[in-house]
Amino acid sequence: MNLHKIRFLLDQLNTVIVGKKQQVQDCVACLLAGGHLLIEDVPGVGKTTLAHALAHGFGLKFSRVQFTSDLMPSDLTGVSIYERSSENFVFHPGPVFTQVLLTDEINRASPKTQSALLEAMEEKQVSVEGKTHALPQPFFVIATQNPQEQLGTYPLPESQLDRFLMRISLGYPDRNAELQLLRHHGHREHADALVAQISAQELVDLQQAVLHIHAADPLLHYIQDLLEATRNGLWFVQGLSPRAGIALLRAAKANALIAGRDYVSPDDVQAIFVQTMAHRLHALARSGRGTPEQVRAMLDAVAIP
């Protein structure tokens, strides 16, 4: 299953994003599960650097788009332009036609432009002027966003949030990690210098291996218990969908693969539950907690079979 390559990749990524081993592993698990990744945090903590490192480490073709308030949907998907020489409209692909699309500060673009990604993220294709164009495979979106309370940001539509398998936050580095950054003026050049450890075909094989990780019936019942707990009206405004449950299982299988196991344990589910589910939920106002804290409280309250 090329586990040694996965572990070497994790070691390399941890030289770029220092002191954030759990977040780095979550990112790799997200991509192995075939999901899209949302990295949310304040500016300057390494979101874009991590996205660059992931793209380089997986050896995939990638494009970067800086989202701004005046970005148009056609700036992502491409346009058909009339060419006099052929007397036909010729489609010119946009930056979305890549294997890894880094959308930097995704919530600084208007909702109209954000929604242009929906079809690409869900169907791995785009439709322009009535014609459908398939995207390269594999295809991932790695998006960074700033906190919503910052000036010039728009909230992501819930339908788009649901397309992200995981949302993670890096947070500020600890004292030792920040000291390393100060000594070396940051590690951005390390991200650009990473040598690909996993080829595109190996990545496809690993994604297939994720699907074949065994999930026993008691484990599936545990996931159902968690889904039902979100729907009982005690914790959240609205519960998780069946699609969210499928995403949760896929992420847990990827976590098990990284750990070198061919089966999913409750520990795998718990390890990725908050990152995979919190952005799909809204805590009840009367709880007095933020949504991630409410998710953790609910997770602790649901018995493990």
C-alpha cells in the first residue's frame, strides 16, 4: 500500500509546517480519501504554504487562483472565444483544469464566483455555454479562507461547505516552532523544493485501497449513532445528511490506512470527526458553545459500541 511513501511524505510536510503533525496528517488523509480540503485561519500562519507543500508532495499539476471581490466565474472555468481563422468558437480552459486547484482566500470572492466551483467539486466537470468539459483526474480543491469577521469576506454557501471533506485550522505555532521560523525566515522555500513522493497512479491506487478498508457492522452502527445524535435537536440546528455519513466513513478509512491497518476502529472515527463534520453543523445558540466545541461535546456523549 506504499505506506513507507506516505510516512516519508508526512515527514517532509512536517519540515515545512512545523509543530502541526495532526493537521498535516488530516490533510493527507483528506486527499487520500479523494476529498476537497478547506484550511481556515488568520493570515500568516502557513495556510498557503501548506497547500503548496501538499501539491508538490503528491506530484500533481496544480494551479493557484487568488480569489478577489472582482473575480468572475469565467476566470475559473474558462471561456469560448470566436476565432476568425476557423470561424468557430474555441473553448479556452481556465485554471480549474488542473489536478490540484489552490483557491487562495476563497471567501473574498462573491457568492456567484464561489458557486462556480460547485459543479467542479462534485461532478469533476464544468459546463460552459451548454457544453460539458471533464476535468483532469485526480482533481482536488485545496481552499484557504480567512475568518468571516475579517473585512472583505463573504460566508461560503452551505452547499459548498458540504463539498469539502474536511476543514482544518492551523492555529498559531508553539514557541519552539515559531523560533525555527524566525531563524530560517519561514519555510516557504522548503514547500517549493519538495520532491514528489507519490505519483498520480500511486495516488489513485491508494484511493482504491482506502475504499477497501474494512468497516465492521458495529463500527457502522457507531457512525449511525453519531449521525442520529446530530439530528435529535439537542445539539444542533440541523443534523447531518447521509452524504455526510459517507464522507465520515471515507475519512476514517483513510486515517486507518495511514495508521497501517486494514480495518476502521472507533478511534479513527473520533480522530477525524470534528474536522470532517463541524463545518456542516451549527450549534444551538442556547448551548453557549461554538460549533467545534459542541461537536466535541456530542462526540464524548455518544457511547462507543
